[in-house]
Amino acid sequence: MVPYEIIEATSRIFLSSMKLARATMNNFENVISAEKLEKQLRECKEELDRHRLSVIELQQTVIEAQKQQLSAVSTSVQKVKAYSSVLAQNCAATSSKVVKPLTSHHPTPVQQPGREKNLIVFGLQETTDRVAKTTLDELFEELQEKPKVTTIKRIGERNEKRPRPLLVSLEKRATLLALLKKARNLKDSKQFSAVYLSPDLTPSELKEQKALRSTLKRIRLEDPDGCYFIRNNVIQVG
């Protein structure tokens, strides 16, 4: 073989080697591109999963907010109903207190002397006078008052189902008013939650007070979160 042919053959081999090298490089680049593409796909999937999770969390937040709004609306409706009931009761009580002109055959009732200083205690267990006085002192201590008591006695007929009311005569009317003002705190007392305080009322006034207490009890059941109490013979909203 002549040198020219050797050189030509060598050139062909070199060219073939270059082509093979380029083909190998292209394949290597393709492998690297495939790995990059696979990595980008994984990242896209992860980002998509994060977005889906955020959407689910937002949906749960919206649902919870809607539940809270519905609960608030329901509570407001209950309070409006209870307040309407209070207004209706107060209007009825006001109407019943309208003073009618007196005629000759309807004499004006005479107020019993000392009644304005009397306190009636309902629900206090019936025992001996000494024990009753001790329990009464504990009741006054619960209300953070130290009134001067002149007399105490049970009134009404004995009843095995419930204790008779206790009539307590006080020295000062200001003390009576202070006790009545704090009387609503007894509902939170462990010892005296079943005890109720009232001024010394006439039979008609007692009937009215009973109706007010019954209405108050019903309103508190309808709206347990509300604050309702009786003041000046009217149901108040606190």
C-alpha cells in the first residue's frame, strides 16, 4: 500500500472516530437532558401537591368560618327571642300596674307597719330557730352584708315538700335594699343556690313576683348565655 492510501485510510479512521465521539457526546447530552427533565417533572409534581394541600386547607377554613357565622346567627336569634319575651312580660306587668280611680266601695289598703324593712327568705331549710339564725348569718356573709336583725319567724302552713318562708325584720331599710340588690349572686353559690330573697309583699304583689320569676326562669333556659334578672319588678337584661 502506497503512503497516499495509508494517509487516506488513516483520515477515514479519524473521521469515523470523530463521528463516533460526536454520537457518544450527543447520547451523553441526551441522557443529561432526560435527567434534568425528570427532575423538573418531580419538582412540578411536588409544587402541584403543595398547591392542592393549600386549596384543601383554605376550603376547611371557609367551612369553619361558615359554621361560626351560623352559630353566631343562631345565638343572636335566641337572644332576640328572649329579649322580645322580656319586653312582652314587662309590658304586661306595666299594664297590670295602671292605677284605676278608687270608688267609695274600694277602700285604699293600709300598708302594714314595718313591712318596708322586712325580708322574706325562700328555700332556707326549716330547722330550729337557733340553727336558722346561724344559717341566716352565713347567708348574709355570702352576700358580704352584716345587717342588724330584730326578729325572725316562719310564716305560712307547714309543708313537708318545701320549707316555709322565713320572715326577717331588719333595723334599716337601706340594708334590705342592699341585700335585695345582691340577691341574684346567690344563683352562683354552692350553699345557697336554691335560696331566693324577696321584700315583704302583699298577696297580689306575691302573685306578680311569682309570674315574673317563672318568666325569668323560662328566658334563662332559652338563652343560657344571657344575663337576666329582676329589678324594680321588671326583668332586666344585663
